[in-house]
Amino acid sequence: MRDLKHRVFFERLLDDPKNELTEAALAAGNLALGYSCYFVPEVLLNLAGCFSLRLRAPGIADTSIATYYMSEKTCMYARSILERAIEGGYNFLAALISTETCGVMHRAHEHFEMLDLVKDVNDRFFVSHFDAPFVTKDYALAHYERQLKKHLLDRLAETYGVDVSEEALFAAIEKHNRLCGVVSEIGAFRKLPNPPITGYEFHLIELVSECCPHDLILPFLEETLEELKTREPDDKPPYRARVVLAGGENDDPAFTKLIEDCGAFVAADRYCFGSLPGREPIEVREGETALSAIARHYIETNQCPRFMNPEKVHGRKQYLRTLADEYHADGLIVQQMKFCEYWEYERMYCQHVMETEYGLPCMGVEKEYVIASVGQLRTRFQAFVEALETKKLEREG
């Protein structure tokens, strides 16, 4: 296939958190609001005059200073974010919104405060921590909504005068749904037998939608959608199998490309900050306030292994089976960041359940934030693809 028109542009945007679109939004007087967890509703960080920025540390080579503060037995993603902040890479943030979900990341965010990493540049910078529930009961949802109001909306209004009225929230939902609609329509091409888009390309598209101001990236996404409608794929798909890629934090498109180079098309992205979940439109039901609808949406769609109630535990496995059917996947790859407590347990349990109860071939992978042992991973992916291909041939007789 010919290259997407904006592929190189998207890759360049992901090279640095303070990319050209971010700089343009800052120059226009907008507030950059950082976050790193799905429990922080992205839509609330895109109120008028604000834009959301999902924290990443592309190109990080060394985390020795962050390791001094956090120890080497913690997730490298969290340490990489802290290291980049210590280097001054996040000095343009107006605020950092944090949740007490992942303890290691929460600890990294606390160091933004303790070390005054941004205060020297912006004396109004703040880190706001709020609690997120482990279950999906009505009382938990009410608690989550109160937390969002007190620790997110009220702080933005008090510190920067951001409009957090009901009208402003409904406007943010409308804008959010428009972007989600475009990204979801692009992602739907992956369901086709011979898709006009690769998993790597979609990974780029999803990441730029999270790491760039929505108002500025949306025209490029819309243009890409129109391009894909007429893009001609190769006559014969270059893949021998299709997989769902699930698991924890994954902001490295090179990891997706590595899997595809081994012969497996990444048809669905069910990992932290992927589009499944993440790009579903927010529905406001009759009688709901905007904030109530947002809180309910993020609790209902959330697939985080932090949820421990039985309906969520079993629902996560059924969701993966549904995705495999919908995107015509032959198998499942579950990846986790090394030392990620939640996904370490989830990966092992998920691998067993998906194979024994749902009949879906599954492979578990532990990786670092920056991939080092590419050769070992390549060998394992190639072996998994061969196994999937063999099973497929057996089914077809």
C-alpha cells in the first residue's frame, strides 16, 4: 500500500510531548493538562481553553535519577515519566491530574509536587489526586462523580478560572464525541478481510489523538479517514494471522510494528490508552447531568484489572472474546510492563481463562517501557504466529 499522507507527520508529533501542535495551542493561551490513566476522563481535560495531554516519555534512554527516587523494582513507564519531568520535559503543563489507581504512577506524580518540577516555571501549577472506585456499585459511582468535581473541575475553576458550567461540559462532550467518531470509523477498517490500514498506522493515529490538542489534530484525522475510504490495499494481505493486542500501558508503535513484521496483523488494541475502550461516544441519558453521564461512561466502559467485582472480572474476558470475534482475530497477545502488579496477575489469569474457557489461543509477554531484547520477542512472536497458522489450517481441513 502507498504510505498514508500524514504518517511521517504523525510519527514526528510523537517524538516529543511538546510537539508543534502543542506549542501552537500553548501560544494561543490554552492550558495543557497532563494525565496518565483512563480513570481521568479525557473529556474533562478538554473544556474550553484547555487540552489534554497523555504523558509519554519517547526516546528516554536512562532513568537513573528517577530510579534513585523510586527504586529499580518499579514500573519503568512511571520512572520514565518522572525522569522526563526532572529533565524539564513537562515544564509547560498547567496541571497534572492523578488518580490513586496505580500506586507506582501515583508515587511518580507525587514527585512532581515534592521536587517542584514545574513550580519554578508556573507558580500556579498543581497536581490534583483523586480516588477512583474498585467496584461499579451505585455508591461507588456517586463517589467517583464527587471526586471528579472536587479534585478536577473545582481545582481548574479556582486556579485558572476555567468554565466548568453544565453548558461547558455538554460542549466538551460534543467535541469529544466528534473526535471519537472519526477515530472509531478509522479503526473499523481493521475488521475487513484485507484492511486498508495496518495496526501500526492505527496505533499512530490513536496516540496522536491523545497526545495532541483535539482541535488541531482533528482536521488531520478527518483527512486520513477520507484517504482510507479510497486507499487500495495490496492484493494479498501480508499477514498470516490476526491478533487482538491486550494488556497494560503501551505507547510504543514500534512494539505493534514488531508484531506485524512477524506476520500477525494487530486487528484490535485492548490495552491501556488503546481505542478499545477509549473511543466510544459518551451518551447522556434522560435525567442525567453532564458530569453524571461522564462518570457513568468511564466506569461502565473501563476494562482496568483494578476492578475486582465479579461482573467486571468475568466481563473483561468476555470483552476480549467479543473483540476477537468482531475483528476476526485468530489469537490474543497479552502484554504487561515489567513490575506492573495489576497486569501481572491479570495476564496470567487471562491467558489461562481465554485458552481453556473461551478457546482462544493466547500468548503472554512481559516487556520494558523501552524494548531492548527485540530478538527474543521476535522469536516468540514468530513461533506464536506459526502456531496460529497451524491451528487455522487444521480448522480448514
